[in-house]
Amino acid sequence: MLLKTCSPLKTLVRTHLGYIPFEGRLGPQLNNMQKFVIEHKKANVQPVNKVTYTFDPMQENHHSLRNFMFMWNSKKVKATNVKLIVKTEIVDDRRDPKITYDLNDGRQLEIRTGNLTELEIATIVNSYLLPLVTEVEITETVSKGAAAKAGGSKKGRK
């Protein structure tokens, strides 16, 4: 018995020449607290003059606003605008909780937070405020002593 060897009629050709964007094991999915921490790190209240938090503690839907208010009053967020005025209104007239931002350009941003979680509130706030942030030019202040050393003083010369 003789076996006949022959070459294949068709050869396999790879048609897709793109690259594989990621190879390897994917990490675990982020939970809501980790997503909130990411939003908190992005927070910037530079375009805001005044923030007013309004809620009724007798309502059941005020906890997420209080948690958000606690986190947004941290040192890191307040450092983005040191002149920010924060006002908390605790009412007893069954109002839904809300946040009111008075912006630098005279507009007001009102966010009703009745059925939202902390993550949803943070995402909404960042989506409105971050596009309004501008780069602040830091002007270097020169002290009188440093100006004198640089040759700014003319008292001793004649």
C-alpha cells in the first residue's frame, strides 16, 4: 500500500490583522464604594461660590445626601476652593433633599437627591462641575527681602 502525499489546495490565511488590546486575567469588578472613592478623588469645587444642602431628617431618603455632604466637606475637596461657603439647612416641612450650587458665573445648579445613592450624586456633581474648572495661574509673590537681594533697593547707593 502506497500512501499518496499531496499539498492542500487551500492555505489558511489570517484575515484580521488587528492587535489584541488586553491579554491576561481581568481584575475584580469595582464595587460602589470604590467607584465613589474614584469620583471623590476627581472632585473639584473651584467654580462654586456657595453650596447649600437642604434635607428633612424625618424623611427616609436623606441618608445618601448626609453621607455625600460628609465626604464633600473633606480637606481634599475644600482645598480646591478655600473661599467656598457651605450652608446646611435642616427643615421640617417634608421637603425632598437637594443640593444647590451657586456658581461663579451667577447660575444656580440644583440637584434633587431624593432617591439617589452617594455614587450617583457624586457622578452627577462631577459631570456638571468638572467641565467648568479652569486652570488657575499661580502668581509668585516676592517678599520685600527677596526683592532687595535681587537689586530692587536703592537706599545705599549714591
